Amino acid sequence: MDLSLSEQQKMIQQQVRDFATKELEPIAIQLDEAEEFPMDNFKKAAKLGLTGAAIPTKYGGAGLDYVSYVIAIEEVARACPSTAGVLSTHNSLVGECLHTFGTEEQKQRYLIPLARGEKVGCHALTESNAGSDAAALATTYVQQGDYYVLNGSKTYITNGNVADTIVTFATSNRELGHRGITGFIVERDYPGYTIGRKFIKAGMRAATQTELFFQDCRVPAENRLGEEGRGFRVALGTIDMGRIGIAAQAIGTAQGSLDMAIAHAKQRQQFGHPIAEFQAIQWMLVDMATRIDAARLLAYRAAYTMDQELPFTKEAAMAKVYATETAMEVTTKAVQVLGGPGYMRDNRAQLHWRAAKLTEIYEGTSEIQRVVIARALLQ
């Protein structure tokens, strides 16, 4: 069994690491404090092919395998968790969704500019009463001639305030449950589509999240995504891909925290010695590093399974739940190793700590991941 990266994957890792260290890390705290969508970072990432990393080149993407995509998102998150969150949403939940479920015409019209970074995408599924129970969504649609008319609202939508292309879901009849749900592609300038408030979050604040509203929003019939009544399948299939991206975010956030903890432990003097010489600190660092490596292998396995076009729902859920809980543990310990400085707002340790918590929540909470895994084990 060969667990080593290919030469191409090593090259991608180094290229993205250099970019993230130089361009993203120095302004990560500034962006988080400003709570502004990192458009400059997004455009710079597009030049590296990171806005369509695993999308085939014929659709404007970089044509990378999904393992390489995981590597790239990890390196971005290591420097700036918010930018990683933006890119993960754009790639996994929008680009991969259109590539997997869209028609050729939809790919030509929407996927190509998204993959090139010429437009920003968002994935609008969550509602105030439809989070973990996504099938309970209340946004409705009716067909009127050559259009579908959408009415309803979405909430906590990453990239929502800047997105040009919105992948969303509505039901024809709430009594049908998941069987009534259909996917749609909405453009920002469609009449009846409006952007609501931007949420003030605890962490990952530059990965802006907003409310979206549809009031008699007319969507052309050709913008239906997938078969009518099969939208729940589209949504869940997309989220499976997204969970691998969230795992990558979590791993990068954790690795960045470990890097800071190690550097601090080597230079911080107490009782006449660097604190790295104290066994209590060493064991914390060991536990952090071991968990990160385990999480990384789970994420690589999930991505590899997807690359092989095999079922990967369980693998994605395992990667997400383990990586995100690892991120929460590692970032907490990193702040502890850094002590007072790590708790200050001008230190990236607290930035990563706050960002890690969100990875345990969005695109399926840790509890939902365990439900998914249990179903796979017991079927």
C-alpha cells in the first residue's frame, strides 16, 4: 500500500502553501475583523485554478483529482480559514453539484465562469426550520408555463451576499417530504430574488453568511437542476462531496494551530527553559499531531474513494466528524500552549480556535454524521 503523495500532488501542496503563506496568512486576522468577503483572495485563488480545482479543464477547471483538492483546501485553511470556507463552498457545493447533476447547457452557461473564478457561487438549502432535517424545507415552487415560480427564504448561506449563481431547492408540496423537492439554478439579478441580512458570526467571519429571499421569483424551466422531485438526492449527493471539503478545512485549521503551538513552545522560556522541554507540553503536541495525521488519512481515503467513483457517503461522514472534532481539540490546546498571547485578538491561534467550531456544525453536525455512519454500518 502506497500512502505517499504523487509528484503532482506534492507540487500542488507546495504551490498552494507558498501562495497561502505569502498572500493569505498576513491578512487573515484583518479580514476576520472586517467581516468582509475576501474577494481579492478569491480572485488570486482563481489564478491558481483553485476556484475549479477538481472541475475538468473543458469546463474551465484545473482538472485535479479530489485528493489534490483536499490538499489545496487544507493549505488554504492553514493560513486563512475563512478563505478556505469560501473556496470549499464554491467548489464542492456549487461547482461539483453542477458538474455532477447539471445538463451540458447548464455547465456551459454556469459552471465554466464559476470554475474560472469569474463568478461566485452559493448553495442555498438551509432554512430556519430545515437544518439537519433538510427535507422539512418550506420554500415552494409552482410551474407557470416556461418558468418555475419560487417563494420562500434561506438562511446561513455562505457566500450569499456576493454570489452570482445560486443553487437552491424548493418543494412542490410539503406533504410529499423529500419526494417533493427539486433543485434550481437562480441568477442574482432575477426579479423576486433578494439578499437579506448578513450574520455576525463568532468565527470564520470573512466567509460571510446571509439570508436569501424568493418572492414570486421566476426561474426559467431550463434552470431546473436534475429531475423534478429528485432534488433531495441532488442536495444530499452534493453535501457528501462538501463534507470532504469541510474535513480538509478542519485539518488545515488544526495544522496551522499546531504549527503555531510548536513555534511558540520552542521560543517561550519559563523556569529557565523553553516550554517545549516540558513533558506536559510535549504530550499535548504529540496528541495534536497524531490526531491531525489520522484525520488527514480519513480525508484522503474519502477523496480517493470519490475519485474511484465508488460510494463514499460513509467515508465522507467519517472524515468530517473526526477531522472537525480534531480541529476543535487541537485549536483549543494550541491556545492553551500559547497562553495569554493565544487568546489575544491579534493572534491567529484564537482565529483558528473560533473557526474550528463552525466546522463541527455546518454541512451536517457531528451528530448527523454519526447518524449517517450508523445507517451505513447497520444496513
